[in-house]
Amino acid sequence: MDNTSDLYQELQKLRKLLEYHSYRYYTKDKPEISDYEYDMQYRRLEDIEKEHPEWITPDSPTQRVGSKISGGFAKYTHDRPMLSLGDVFNDHELMEFDQRIRNDLVDEKLEYIVELKIDGLAVNLIYEKGKFVRGVTRGDGRVGEDITNNVRTIRTIPLHIDSDSEHIEVRGEVYMPVDSFEQLNEQRIEDELEPFANPRNAAAGSLRQLDPNITARRKLAFFAYALGGNVGLMIQSQEELLQRLKEFHFHVNPEYRKFADMSDVIQFIHSWDERRRDLPYATDGMVVKVNSFSQQERLGNTVKIPRWAIAYKFPPERAETKVLDISVSLGRTGVLTPAADLAPVRLAGTVVKRATLHNEDYIKEKDIRIGDTVIIQKAGEIIPEVVKPIVEVRQGTEKIFTMPTVCPSCGGTVVRREGEAAVRCINPDCPAVLVERVAHFVSRDAMNIDGLGDAIVSQLLDRHMIHTVADLYDLTKENLLSLDGFADKSAENLLRAIDDSRTVGLARVIFALGIRFVGAKVGRILAEYFGSMSAIMRASAEELTAIDEVGPRIANSLISYFSDSKHRDLIQKLAAHGIVMTAEKKALINTSFDGEIVVLTGKLVNMTRQEGQKAVEDRGGKVTSSVTKKTTLVVVGSEPGSKFDRANQLGIRVIDEEEFCQWLERE
């Protein structure tokens, strides 16, 4: 056997191993090898595929994250409609559902399967001869959107199943675990973006990202529970289907049960009234299904819903409490955020004492006053929110809240800029803002200086040991030993962490600076694109907005930040302390599209639209979805449509696919 054959066999073995260990880790939550061992196997597979790109297949573990989508998502018609479920809200309506079923199935043995209703987004997964080929949203039930590239990033979805069937559609729910949801919202608030209201909205927004890399970072998961169109699968019941899905290595929610009597179903549903609060995912009800597939077929469907299934919706748990006060906190950008200080009340398994009120407009719209009795609930059963005040019980002693006219920390001027809901302190030396700014600088996703918490930062600022984040690198062991809570070992550990942070890389440094609207993702994009801090500081608005993910708002914020002499001085001091402010720029295959802004339109024969976009970007160009005056080149396939006409109107150069392929090979 020659070396090539040996290498190909190693590749096949590695793929099976990685698929197995990914299943053990993500679906079963019972890993058998360390992360390091998995990473080494994964890297070896990558090396083999780089050496033999002709061996790469869509179901390889290395192909979970694909290229960005240009121009939105394609439509896809489901083989069988993805019907929605009818809702019931109490025990009486469940008994009525049961009676309707028994009237249609007179004297037949009847069984129900009861499953948790996961609060996520329904998707349809299509497998051909065992290989995953397409993922589609429910859409309107008949036509959904093709989100294949994003679905590939979800680790609990197998890219291959043990089936020779020509066609199988597996349906289920994509959801965002509570931990991932909370982390995402913390980051969005840090980046001054509107947090998601609940995990369902977060999952839906994540699945519809045009960049699969963003979806991958959102840590979505999937529960399988149904079949769509299929060829050759002989399954008799919902219970048997769930077992088969587990054999296919899908993640099936383990909390389902089988019952023969509706009273037992109701008892089981109510057993989740409290327990559901402890689940690591959001659930908004229970689904009751007739178990037998032959009975399901005889019961049939209406135009919109199946007659053999129903969704029992949990009522949102609410509580009454009193607004004792409305307090204001400051963030690192100086934004004043109001929150309701509440009389403690138990809600959804936890004691709630505080609820965010977002901004001044939110309080005015809901007419929330200090002293009000209010109804609160948890948005998505996670984030405490004030639903409304109970106006009819007001005593006349309630106080209308007004935002402070001066900063509650430094007494400085606060302003509300035109077009913004936020009120902010504009004093760059505000102590509260400085604490938040330093805390952000040292955080895990920024400089990652472990052991430097808010209390220590406050001591350093109070004792004038630091005035800016650059001063952290001047701290000595003697400085730290003079602070509360430090001994030799803890001081040495913190100094080591500070020293290690010098080499975290340009992307983290950009994020650590706390530039408005510039989150961790934009930091990575800027570092990769420009390669150095000095290049970013010199960039014009036009150069910045030419980058995907960088719009005018981010570009203007960057230019404003770097035009401030204090900020330039800070960066200079950080550089003097040995902070690495360079990064390797993305390696290009060649520079044949350097400086070109390209639009792809029509059907390409030799590659997909996504492959064409990647080919341009790998050669220094940028691909956009619409033809504008900035466009320098339009590539047309067959049936090009209005973009071709627009290019001709603007006098933009147009080339066909053959010339495009030739251009890709130019040096």
C-alpha cells in the first residue's frame, strides 16, 4: 500500500474518531478524551486536508464553519409542510382535546407522548444517503430559508447519520442554552448593543447571521423530535422515532414520557411547574402527541395544525412588588442606566430585588414611578423586567422619576445626544467611569489580567497608584502589598498576570481600549485586516467602511477615538510598556483583486456564490451585495437580473464567469 493510500485511510479514521468524540462531548456530555487530545486530532485532519484539498467533503468535521452568505438566504420549499401546533392553556382544554381524539378513535387503545416544548426556532435538516446536505427554517410552514452554513456550526447536529436512505428530513428545535444567552447579553450590553429579550430571539437572530463564524460563537444547540419527508424509514410511533433519532446520534430531550390516560398527562405537566426553572434551556410549555403514527395519519391535519397534537402553554409567572427606589449606575462609556430597586419577591425560583429600566424613555413610556406597586416577570424566564405599574392602587404619594442632571459619581455634566436614548457623563476622569474602564481593560476577553477585580481597581485609583490603564504596567510588589488583602504570593501572581498580558495580541488590545461600538468581534476583524495599531489609527472612514462588519457608526467612533490626543498618548504609553500591537494579516493567495469592490450576480457554473466571494476575499478584494458607485467590478453568471442593468447604467466594468476564473489566477 502506497503512502497516499495510508494517508487517506488515516483521514477517514480521524473523521470517524472526531465525529464520535464530538457526539460524546456535545450531545452525551460524557467526553472520553481531553480537549487537548481532540484538538491534536483535529489539527492533524486539517493538515491532511490542506495537503489534499481534493479529499475535503462537506461532512468533514473541519467544514462546520463555512463562508459568509452574500445577498441573503435562498428560499426552500419543504417536502411536507412544517405545521404549527394548536395551543391550550388549562386542564379543561386538555381534557377537551382528549375527548375529541377518543371520539375519532372509538374503542381504540390510545397512548400519548408528552415532551417539553423548547423555546427556540424550528428547523428542518435534510440528509441524503446519510450525509447532511441542507438546513432550512420553518418559514411560513411551506417555504423556509436555506441556512445550511449556519446549521453546520451547531455541534449537536451530526453531519452524518448511519442510514443509507436516499432522503431523510429530521425536524427539531434550535435553541440557545441559558448560560450562552446570559454571556451573549452581557457582551452586547458591554458593546452598547440592545440585549436580546429572551433565548428564543437570540437563537433566531443567531441562525440568520450572514457570517457563520458569528453563529458558531453563539453556542447554539439542537433537540430532534420529528420527521419530515423520508424514504424507507419504517417507524410506527413517536416513541420509536425518538429512540431512532438517538441511534442516529441526535440530541433528544430525555424528559419525554408515555401515558394512556389524560389525567396522568395533566399530572406530569404540572410536575414541571417549578422544576422547569432549573433547566439549562428555556421551555414555554409541553407538547402532547398521539403516539401511534397510523392513528396520527387517520386523525389528519387542518390547514394549519395537526389534529393529533396540542401544545400546553405555561402561563408566564408574574409577581407583584413595590418600587422602593430608582437608582442609576454608570458604565465604562459614561452611560447612566436606571434600575428599579424592588421589595424582594420570589419569582421563577429566585428572589428578585432589582430590574433594569434601560433608559429614561422606557420609564416614561410605561409610566413607572417610585413607590408604585408593579407587576414583574422574567423575560424569557431569565431577565427580571417590569411589565407595568398597577395604576389603580396608587396612593398619590408616588414620585415621578427624572434622570440626574449631573453625574451621580463626579458631579460633572451629563448630556443626551440627539437621536440617542442614553444619558451619559462626559467627564473623562469620572471615578465611576474609570473603575468600569479599567475593569473592562483587564477582563477575560480583553487583556485577561486575572485577579484584578473591581475592589482592587478602586483601591488603586483611590490611592492614586494608577490614573490610566497604562499605569498598571508600572505597579510594583511594594505597591500591591500596601493594598488590603495582598500577601507576597498574591502580589507576585497579579504582577505575573499583568506581565503576561503584554502579548495577548492586537485584537484583544483593540477591544480592551473600550472604543464605543467596537466589540471583541470587530477587534478581531480590524486586527486581521490592518495588521497593526498604527495602520488602524491612520485609516480613513472610507477605508474602514470598506471592511465587512464595519459600518459608518463604527468607523466614525474609531476616527473620533483616535483623533483625541489623550487616547493617542495612552496607546503610545502602552506601546512603550511592551504591549504587542501588531498581528499577522490574513494571508492572500495572490493580489489579483486588491482594491476591487466586487458584486456577484446570476448563477455561476464552476462555483457557488459563497465560493466566489471567498475567492475574491482571498485575493485582496471585497464582495458586496448591491451595485453602487463604489463598485469597481461586476461578475455575471446566467440570468443576472437587475444588478447587471444597474452596472451598465453606472458604467461599471462587467465580466463573465470565464474571465472571472482567469482573473483569479492573475498575480
